[in-house]
Amino acid sequence: MRKEKDNIIIKLSFEFALAIIKFSEVLYLKRKYVISKQLLKSGTSIGANIKEAQSSESLADFIHKMKIASKEISETEYWLQLCKHSKTYPNDDQLPDQLTTIAKIVTKIITTAKNNLKTRQKS
């Protein structure tokens, strides 16, 4: 079993969560409380769900938890787009790029896991 420090998606999602915390604090200081809270919740939930998936009870459970992470990615993307397109909100151009990288990896993980589940079910 790979160590967590070698697990790229755990590493990237953890680093992203730290960046989201920092950006949420910037939003909070600018009195953008609602978006700050929403972004903090969804942005940190991505890594929490990925981490939880590592302890899943089955491959189906793993896929389910990774799909939840994928939904949190979509929500986080929405909040970041609002910040980017609103004239009165701060923006961080690096966060969407980090999120895109995470989304691509999570999508690949889900696809691979689904294929593995189908293979197991056939045998």
C-alpha cells in the first residue's frame, strides 16, 4: 500500500484546501462572508472526501466517496467563478488551475475504479 505522502491526489487536494483557507480568509476580511463560508466548506470538503475514500469498505464505496469529492469540485468551481466575474470580489487565478488538475485526476480515478468494478463483477 502506498504511503499517503506518495498519493498525489491526497497531496494536491490537501494543498488546495490550504490555499482555499487562505483565500476564504481574504474574502472574509473583505466582508464577503457568505461566499467565504461556502467556498471554505466545499473547497476543503474535496480533500476530506478523497481522504475518506482511502478507508472505504469496498470498491463501490470508494467510487461513491470519490463521486462526492467530484461534486464538491463542481461546487467549488462555481464559487470561484462567481469571485472571478464579480467586480467587487477578490480573485485568485491559481485556484481554478489547481482545481482543474484535481478534477482531471479525480475523474480518471473514478473511471478506472468503475472499470475495475465491472471487471470484478464479470469474474
